[in-house]
Amino acid sequence: MKKHLVAPSVLAADFTRLREEFAMVNASEADWFHLDVMDGRFVPNITFGMFIIECMKSLAEKPLDVHLMIVEPEKYIEDFRRAGADVITVHYEACPHLHRTVQQIRETGARAGVALNPHTSVELLEDLIEEIDLVCLMSVNPGFGGQKFIYRTIPKIERLREMIITHNASVLIEIDGGVGLQNAERILQAGADVLVAGSSVFKANNPTGAIARLKAFDSQPLKWV
């Protein structure tokens, strides 16, 4: 049985010690680096872009899971792929031609993800569920780290898992926002595959230990890693 994935969110890292922070994650049981790209338009914050991701790629020994919280992401898909993105996730709410954008991501060779804000129903993805590799359910309102987990996300995970099973689709369910040791087991029991953890990892007294504890919970097998 393959374990669920843990993707530390770099937004919570100490950027004055980025090389050390990446070295810690490289040496840990974590599976991916989760990178939040924010443009100040789709969400009320600005983070970093392709140049910084290219630098991060040179430090990373694990895949880069790039979450685009931006408007018009289709303009930048190829650039983020060239910068080093292995998984590229766009928001349902930002893509009027979502099927085309998913195809665009896949054509670059990256895995294609779709993120849903807390108010967005998972049923809206039913016509596309067989075309995507990952669904990222936002369990906080996107834009800032350190927020509290929205527990209405749990039934959304369960409904999405049922949809994936019904369509016999190979899709990972990723949960992003407020994930920590206090709720990780319940999230996994609902059917999640990937835990994005920011403050609960990088702000922990023992970040490597926090990652190991997140990995230690029982979870469902994955179809691919």
C-alpha cells in the first residue's frame, strides 16, 4: 500500500534561510514542495513568480507542486513548466475555458490540477474528472497562510471521492489550508491523498518530525505517485 503524500507549503518557510529550509524538506519524508503563486488580483496577496520557482527548482530534490492563484493562468502555463513545475494547478474560478487549460497543462508534460475555493461545489468538476490528475480543495479562503481549517471541507472530500470512484478516475485529492496534526487523520479518512501543510511544518519546533507524523497516519492507497 502506498502512503498518502505530504507537500510542505513553502509560503510558510523562512525565506531568509531558504536553502536550509529546502535541505530540511529534501532530507525529510515529505513527497513534494507546494508553491503558492499569487498575483494580487485573484487573491489579495502577492508572492513570487517564475524566476523564484526556477531558483527553488535548483534547490529541490523532490517534485514542485505549483498552485496558480492567478487570473488568466493560461498565459503562463508553459513558463511555469519551464521554470520547473511538475504539477500545475489552476483555479476553476479563474478559468472560463477550463478543459482547454487542463489540456494545455498536460501538453507541457506536467500533471494537471484544478483547485476549488471553499464555496465552489465539487459537482462542477464531474464533466472533467477523467481529464485531470489532481483536485485541490481549498480548506481556507485562499490568499494567506496560517488560517483555520474550514470543516465543511470534510463532506466535500467524501463527495469528491465518491465521484472519482464512480468514474473510475485516477485523480488525487489534495487538501490545502489549515492542515495539521490535529485534523490530518480525519482528512485522510474522508478520502484525501495529499496533505499540504505550511505553518504546521515550518513553524514546528521539529519540522522533520512534524512531517514524519503527518506521514504516519493511515490512508488509502494511491494509484500513482
